[in-house]
Amino acid sequence: MNIAETVQAMGVVGAGGGGFPTHLKLSSRCDVVIANGAECEPLLGNDTFLMEKEAEDIVLGLSLAMEATGARKGFIALKAKHPESEAALREALRGKENIHLVLLGDYYPAGDEFLLVREITGRIVPEGSIPLAVGVVVLNVETLRNIARAASGKPVIERTLTCHGEVRQPSVLRVRIGASFEEVIARCGGTTIDAYAIVVGGPMMGWVTTDSKAPVTKTTTGVFVLPRNHELIRKKALPLPYIIKQSKTACCQCTYCTEFCPRYLLGHNLFPHKIMRQINFGLEVPPEVIEGAVLCSECGLCEVFACPMELSPRVVNRAIKERFLAMQYRPTFPKRELDTRSDFPYRKIPMARIEGRLRIEAYKKRPLTHPEGVLVPSRVELLLKQHAGAPARPVVRVGDRVEEGSVVGEVGGEVSARVHASIAGRVVFVDEERVVIES
């Protein structure tokens, strides 16, 4: 069994939030593999923690990924503000002449894979394409750690996440997949307020829930507890029809959303201000300007930093992409030589400015702790779709006894991933969406 097949068998998917099945990336050929440890979302500390504590496994995972893809060079990207992580990686890289560290500034979105490819290789990913089109594979550092674990027969049954905000002890935790947000919060000493909502993921690109019993998945990078009346919660909870009407009414065509858009600055024909103007004519027919929405990375700079009217081009672009998907319409873009816009070097937004706009800078003053051990609950809810592509199909029934690490969800399509039991116990519920196990 080669490493790509091993990774598939162990259920490894992109741990940075996208969840793309990793075996598909490792089945491709490229000449550069980039380990993404930039961790550009505010307040997250998972990748920094892993690079400091598990540097050897990350380097091993990168070496295995390079071997699988035939890559001659590897790079590990991290922010220069983390000297402990840098020192651990340099020690782990002794004798690895074909792998290099790249130190980044503290700006947003430093971890965008298109920007990383440009920063490290000088290549620009074409419109509507992926880094592989220019001979590069990008993998999150926790994904690489999981590749190293997979090589020794360990499936993905836990993840590292940050729990921050209105909790008594903000922490980076190791958590078994399927544990509830409620249990994660309890491990951090509970909340400091009663009326709260949870941002799942990072403050910029995460989504909001008030369901504290929802489960941790392979892609849960963060659990942020905020007051329900916090400005960030309010904006993320706005319904799409309101956002559309607000955009039609208030957009002044200042062009700032375009001028700060990372994809536009890379030379892509994405013009968010034109899309905001075009939606006055409806989304049913995809004219050329509207098609550019599929190029949006949904980083959120436009709505958090650029727009003086506090509108949400990101949400509009996402709605257009969802409409295209429902129509089974996939825009195509002509092949052309790309070059960065002239102001590209001057549009790196300092993280402190982002934290201020999000009104979360006060939380940064509370340092993250790192509790020992792994949070292992007595009950787990394992979603069968924790990844991009088709959900896994259940292969257990109610009443079955399962061991820790046994397969409970098998690959459900060409793009899919296995799901493994994160605790030993008895299956108490199964449907097409989830498997519930109690110890």
C-alpha cells in the first residue's frame, strides 16, 4: 500500500478547514509541496502549538508528501512572530536540505494558499484553478502531522483546536472527534456569560451556531464563545435577503472591496464592487462580471476591513456560487498570463487592524493555555460528512460494538473520506448523516 492509499485508509482530510480528502492531493504529481503553518485567522493557536510540540511529525509528513508527489522541494511557512515554533522546526529539519522554512509577516490573509504559492514560488495560480496547476501542493501542518500518524497505522480520531472568547481558560486542546462544543467549553472552565453564541472556525471565515451540543469534526479549527449581541455575531447572523437589499441600497461603488481583494491583487478578474452593482439586475443569468464570484476565496477582508458601509461582498459572492452550483453551471476562464497588480506589495493588512475591526482585540490579551492529555468524552456524534465531496456511508448498525479507530463510515464516492470511531463503545444511533457511539 503506497502512502496515498494509507492516508485514504486512515481518513486524512485537510485539517485547515477545507477538508479536501488528502489522498487525492498525494495521488498527483508536483515539484513543490508547501506546509501551511501561517495560521492567519485571528486568535487561533493550533498550528503554532503543533509546530512547536510536534515538529518532527510535521517534517516527516511533509517528507512523505514530497515522496508521494515526486516533489523536489518542500517549504514550511510560518509567521516570524513565533520563535519557539521556528526553533523546533529548525531542529527537526537538520539534514533536510530540500526543505526550507519561510518566515511570514503578521498580516491577513497570510495563510491563503494562492498567496503562499505566489510568496514562496513566484507562481500565480490561474483563475478558476488550484495550486496543482502550477506544480504546487499545499497542505496544512496538522494535515501533515496526520499523514505521519497514518504511516504508522493511526486513523484520524482527534484534532487540535482553539477554544477562546468568553471562557474562563482560553486553551489549545486535543479533542476526540465527535465531542460536543459544550464539552470543549467545559474543559476550558465554562463560559463567563450566560447568553452566548459560538463561532465555529476562525473569527473571519467561521460560521455561527447557538447549539452547544453540536460535534467537533475533522475540520473544526476553533470554538469561539462570544456574547450573542457581539457585533461579529450580529453580522454573521444576518439573513441573505437582508444583505442583498442592504447591498442594493447602500453600495456607493467606492471600489475599496476590489482594491483590497487578495484575488484581484494576484491579477484575477474578480471585481467585487462590480458584482455588488450587478446584483441590482438579478442573479438568474450569469453575465461575465457575476461569473467572477467563483474566484472569491471568502477571506472576508472586503466586509471586515475594506467596505466603509459595512456591506458583505463575501456573502453575496458565496450566494452566487451556491446559485451556480444549483444550476450545475461552472464558469470557465480563458488561459492568460497573470501578473500581480502594482499595489500588491502594499495591501498586506496587519493582524492587529483586523482584530480591532472584529472587536476581539481584548481577547488577545488573555494568553492560551495548553492542558495536558486528550478530551475523551463518553459519547461521540460522528458526522459522515466531515470533508469536501460525498459523505461517507455508514457501515455499522445500532447495537454494534466498535473499537477505537475502527471504520464506521466508508468512502462514499470518488471524492470522499472514511470516518473512524473516536472511542470504543456501542453504536446507539445511525442514519445517513451521523453515527453516535456511547462507551
